[in-house]
Amino acid sequence: MRLFFYNKTVKIMSDILWSPDPSQSCEMQQFMKYINDEHELNFDTYNQLYQWSIDCGVDFWACVWTYTDLIHSESYNEVVDDIKKMPGAKWFSGSRLNFAENLLRYRMENSLSNSRGKISQ
């Protein structure tokens, strides 16, 4: 296939250069497996997961909370007060967490593991 671009002919490659190894799972597939195990479901596509997140929003967001292992000092009493009230719904009422701590946690863990490695050498 050729494309004309500013009076120049550009050849467009049609061969696939890379595709993911199907035997290796991505984070979304691992999350889907977690939901399947927790709720005795059998999702194997993104569209199934997406539809379930709409149909069973409370269960979906409870799974997100647990699966992501949010750092918190108090857990929630209720996932959401009214999921149809957007905007304005109150999410994870009763919970206490430090937003910055959760955003920085993996960076901190990597820094700690790097510093431990240096200390032990």
C-alpha cells in the first residue's frame, strides 16, 4: 500500500511487527480472573467485564478496592450511596486513606528495594 504525502510516496507497512504473547496475562486479565473467582463468573472478554461493571457496579468497585490493595486506615461501610447519582454519589463512605500514599506507594517500594540492595552489597 502506498500513501501520497506532500507529493512524496510513502510505503505503509502491512506486516504486524509485534503482538503480545497470549500465554502471558496482562493486569486486566488478572483482574478479570480475580472477579471470576470471587463471584463465580466466567468472563473471558473485556466486553463482558465492562458490561458487568455497569450492571453490577457496586460489586465491581468493591473488587477494585480489594484487588488494588489500597492502603487505608479504615475500610468503607458502603461502596456507594446511589450509583445512579452522577455526579454527586458518595463513594466508599467511612473509609480513611491517604491519596498521596497510594499514588506513591510503588515508587516508594521500588526505592526501598533499591536501597536495600545497595545496603546488602
